Amino acid sequence: MSDYGTGRKTYVRELDTVNPSSDAMATVCITNDIIEVKVYERGFHKDIGRFRKIDKTRYLDVETGEIVRFQSKTGRGGISSSDRYNWNRAFERLRRIINYNFTGSSNELHIILTYSSNLHMTDRGIVSNDFKNFWKRIKYYYGSMEYIVMYEPDCRGRWHIHVLVKNKNADTLFIDNRSVQDIWSNGFTKVRRTTGNDNIGAYFTVLLGNGKGKKASRIQYYQKHKKLYTKSRGILIPPLYHMTYNEVEKLVSGHNKVYEKGYSVLLENENIEVNRIYIMQYNDRRNGK
């Protein structure tokens, strides 16, 4: 990632309190019972670019406050910082789409499709075609439904499929796992309910963070020209709203805050604050509310 602007370094300091000013600008995404808020205390500083090099191994996204580590290798040996940043954005979009369309209702299901060990499926293109054929047969037996399908590799690059299915025209949805296994015919399958999950999107979209953990180890097998997910036409995209924090406070009044974080972005050696970013999430289904 290039270091745009004047070349001055920046760093992030976590804040002890989250206290945005009333006129700070915010981006808000509302997905049923979940409200996500990002507050930017200031706009972009005229003397620095969005991406700032911190040192030889890290860079900073001034807009979001995310610190990402440079990596010299890509593919099986690792993933570049810019790729990780782009995948995080893709996972964020996916999480919001899921939570906008799936709430744990009785007319929703989560279907898992795997390949038998002897197939050792590592060809992403074949996986996509297999799902298309599978879905044609599902529609034949169970009728038209909405879906989001997510393609995910394991730690050795072998692919499996997660499908969130919803029948908007019925109060309940039942698909027998034996039928799914017969239709799929490539390996193990499992049909689950989504009930009881207060943030379904988060289950499928753990962010990559500092490059550690199971999700990060698998990301090397994703291909840039292949989609992280596909969806049916009836799946809706959540809108983003832009407003002042004063308007946000009115919007979230009475809602259940489950997460907040604030940090300051500063110019190194000058102690000049470039921006303050606050992230908040409200979830009225959490804690039994």
C-alpha cells in the first residue's frame, strides 16, 4: 500500500471514553433489530491521504482507523494487507445483507453442503456449478425461495458451501436433510434452523483483524475474481444513512447498545490529532430485550 500525501506517519490510540460531538458526521446501517453506527469526528485532513504508512510492517486506514500489517507474500504463503482490507469490506457488506434479510424466523434455514474427503474439492469454479445444479433441483422439489450462498474453504483449501434459505410466502419452512443429501450427492449435508441467533450475519463474517485465527488462515484460498457470495434477486440490500451524531442519538434512543469503541488518529512526533472514529452497535434482541 502506497503512502500518499506528505509522508508523515500516523498512529492510533484507543480512547477511554466514546463521546462524539453532536455535529460529527456518522454513517448508519439499520438491519432489522441491529443498528451499526460509525462516527467520524473530522473529515479527511487536507495534508494526508486516506492510507498512511505507520512503519515497515503496518499501514493505517485513516477513515476507519484499521491498522493492517504488510505481508510480502500472497496466495498460499500469505495475503497482502490491501487484500485483507478489501476482504474485510466484503465481509462487512455480507454481514449487513444477511442481517437485513434473515432474522431467525421459522421460514428460514441454514444448509451446509460439503464434499466427501476422497473428492478433495479445491476447484472453486466446479463448486459454483455444483451449487447451481443443486439449486435447480431444490426449486423443482420445494418451489422458488430466496437465498444467500457463501463459498468457504477450510484450512487446507477444500471448499464447502453455506446456504441461507428463506421462503417469504410461508410462515414456516421445512426441508428434510435426507432429501438435501440425495439432491446434493457430493458429500455430507446438514440442515439447521436460524432461530435463537441474534446476529446471524456475524456468524458467517468474522473480520480478519491482525491476520490470526481460523478465518484469516483460510482467506489465502479466496480468489479475487470469484465472488465471496451470491444471492437471489429477492434478497434486499440495506441502505446507508448519513447524519449528524445529534440525529444518531435521537435515532438510537431506547435501543440496546451492545458494543462501542473509540480511537484517535494522530500524526507521529507532532501529537496532532487527525481524526477520531467511534464505532457503536445496538441490538434489541441481545440480553433478552
